[in-house]
Amino acid sequence: MRNFRLACTLVLGAGLLAACEGGSSGVAVNTSSAQGTLLYNPPVRVGSVTAAAFTANLSATASGQQLLALLTQAHIPPVCGVDFHYIQYNTVGGAAGEATTASGALMVPTGAPGLCSGRRPIVLYAHGTAFTRAYNFANPNDTTNEAASESGLIAAVFAAQGYIVVAPNYAGYDSSPLPYHPFVNADALSKDMIYALSAARQALGNIPASGTLDSGVLVVSGYSEGGYVAMATHRALQAAGKTVTAAAPMSGPYALEALGDAIVLGQVNLGSTLFFPLITESYQRAYGKIYNATTDFYSTTYATGIDSLMPGPLTTTELFTQGKLPQSAAFNSTTPMTGNATLDAQLAVPANPLFAAGFGSPYLVNNSIRVEYALDVVASPDGALAASPPPSGAPLAGMPSYPLRQDLNLNDLRKGNFVPMAPTLLCGGGNDPTVFFLNTQIMLAFWQPLNLPAGLITPLDVDLTTATAQDSPVPFVALQAGFTTTYGGLVTALGPSSAIQKYHTTVAPFCSVAARLFFKSVTGV
């Protein structure tokens, strides 16, 4: 029961949550090894806050004031209190589905019947990429907790609006004993989400807010890596014949193969030096084909220990300052030569300064990796990159042969010809340097030949400087204006090169509010 006490102690330190319960008294321990089993029932309630206190606490910080203003402008201010519970459950990892456990948050609205209590909808939420192992979504108020900002955002946008929130930390984080994270492994992460949902449903009716139960309305959402996980989970639930009422993946790398191709050919995204170790370790554990030794893939400067680097105890700042990773130089600034003049030109340091920042010395990924990958792109191209914008159909590569590219192909969400059956919002920012909006454009192009019913897929680019008529749905015009003004203020205050570093995180609250409004338009709640 050590993790219960730890979670409680951390929440107490920050003051947002008014109540805290710890210890194991009265908790039933479930010894079943079945996946999706809630291990401790009732789960510990780590905190509770009223709607008035929630609003007051938001008002106490600059970032909270900005979020409260955004919610108020969208006519969805906090109206419910929230009980925060810490759940632990049986799940799987990414290596042939090995058994493990994971933890997460169950946020239960409290307050007026019919609005905040009684039968309520559930939002199954997937969080963005985390780098520290201590990540805990059930601990929103400890500023040293990497989850704090996103957890507080989702509590305000959904739980304080009357939605039950189920948000797993994923296998490999917090109390999970898994020694790695199955990063962008569609099968493992969608199962983890579904098992967390099953565990959370076992808790409902057995917690202090015992009258707040599942209404049968299930919506799925997530941001960044979580956007990918949300779409993968929608696909898995649909394939299993489970009802998804609506979905809102946000800023996710859905088209993994095309994104990988773009990065290796020179369009290096911000954060690539962090994402590479996560993805190679995930796929090495799952498929065993990435390398025989880490030096096969990574430069000798960084290869030692890189396979156990994340998630770990170090923050991203510490990873850089301690020389564990280069801050931006994913690739060698000395261009590798393939013998193909056109390809060699693509592999050279690009003129675009944003992408050029991904090159330098010392660098992370060996030139030999880029060459092998790039030659595979030539031999078996991804159809989504044949033109800009992506052509109708946007097909995956037919027969990729390079191991990393094969793994990206397998986990690309175009794989299996997934077509959403529930109304789906795809939200992002057109200038996102971390997860390119190209992912949304590729999914739209992939579905275009199917002539899906009008309104089934709603694309939204919150950035008015890049939005087209296609991804500017009328209900979200005010959100687009709000984001554009907010980001413009960052550019003025910080300058373009510093502001772009914050673009991806600045999009998150605007897309989250868009998701809430979208779900209301579908469910009436």
C-alpha cells in the first residue's frame, strides 16, 4: 500500500485538493491476475475539491486564470466538484503482451444531481508523452510531478463539467514495474486504456460518491502521444464491438510511417532526441529488430545506457545538462552519401532553420541508420508523401524492409483500414513543430475515397494563420481566434524562435475545450 501513501502525501503538499485519505484500512485487495482487474477496491481518494474551490484555485495563478477565462468564454466554467482517486490495475506491456500492472486517475464529479452526480458520461483520456517514471495523473497539484499541468487541465475541462474521467498513467510509469514504456505501440497502449476503463468501472458505486455511476456514454480523447493512443483505443474498442459515443484525438502522430519518413529525410521535429530513445526501446522490446547493440543505432557519445534512459528519474533538462542526450541534434550535420544524388540532397541539412536545428555534432543517430532508412523510403515510398497536401487515399508503403520502418508501418493507424464509426474530432495546430498537423491531413486523405457521412469526421486547426476552410468548423471560430491571439502574444513577448518551442503545449487547452464542446454537441451533455 506504499503507493497510496505516496500519492496522498504529494497531493497534500500543493493545496488544491481539500481532502486526503491514506493507508490500507478497509481496502479489499484483489489477487486475480486477470487483465483489467482493479487491485484495490475502493481505490484511495487522494483529494476532493468543490466547484467553488476549484474556481478559486484556478484564479490564484496566471495559467489558471487563462484557463478559467477560456472555459468561461466557451460557456463551460467549472460547475462540479471533483473527487480524485488513485487506481491500480492489471495490464500488459508491449513485448508479446507480458503481464504487468499500472496506475492512473479516476476523477469523479460531485455536486448537483443530473449535472454532477447520478448517471454520468465517461471520458477515457490518454496523456501526452512523459519522460520521468514518477509521472502520476492522480497527483495534479505537486509541481514536481510531470503530470500536474495536463491532469489539472483535464480535471477542469471534463471532471468539473460532470464527466467521469479515467486516465491511465500507462505501463512503465509510477508504480508499474514494467522497465520501459510501450511508446506508440498501438496494441499495447489501447489494451492498457481498455483495462484501465474496466478497472475504473469496478470502483464506481464503491467510493464516497457512490451514487455517481456510468451512464453508458463513452467518449475517448487524448493529446500528443495520447492523441495517437486515443485513436488506437477507438479502433480497438470498435473492433471488439464496444460502443464509442464520440472521439477527439488531438495533435497525435497517427500516421507514424509517414512522420518517420519525413523526420529521417530532414524535417526534424522538436523533441526528436527525446522521442527516438523511447520509440527504439519500445519497438526493440516488442519486435527485437532495431539493433543488436545500442551502438548500431546511436552514436558512441550517447549509446551507453540509452536503452534504460526513459522513463527514468531525470527530467528533460537534466537529460540534456548531464549529457545523456543532445538537446536538438538528432542527426549528424555531415551529410551521409547514398550514391543517389536526389536522395543525398534530401538528407543534407535543410535550409529551414527549425529543421536545421535537428542537425549538429555531437549527434544522436548514426548516419548509417539514415542511409538504410532512406533507401527503404525510395524502394517502398509512403503514398501520403507523394504530394502536398497528401493525395486521396494516402496509402502506406507496400513492403518496407528496414526494421524501424516496418515497426512504424505496423503501428501506423492507417494499418488495417480503420474507419471511425463514431463522430470524431481531429484537433491540432497547423504550425505544430512537435507533432506535425500533417498527421491529421494524412488521415483525412486516407478516408477521403470512402465518402464518409457528412459530419462523421471534423478536422480543426486552431491556428488561423494556417487553417483552411476544411479545418475551420464554424462552432470553433472563437477558439481559433483565442489561440491565434495567445500564440501571437508569445511571439511578441519571447520572439519567434522561443515561442515556437511552446507551440505544442499552447495548443493543448484550446483543443481540449474544443473536444469538450464537440462531445456536448454529440451527446447533449
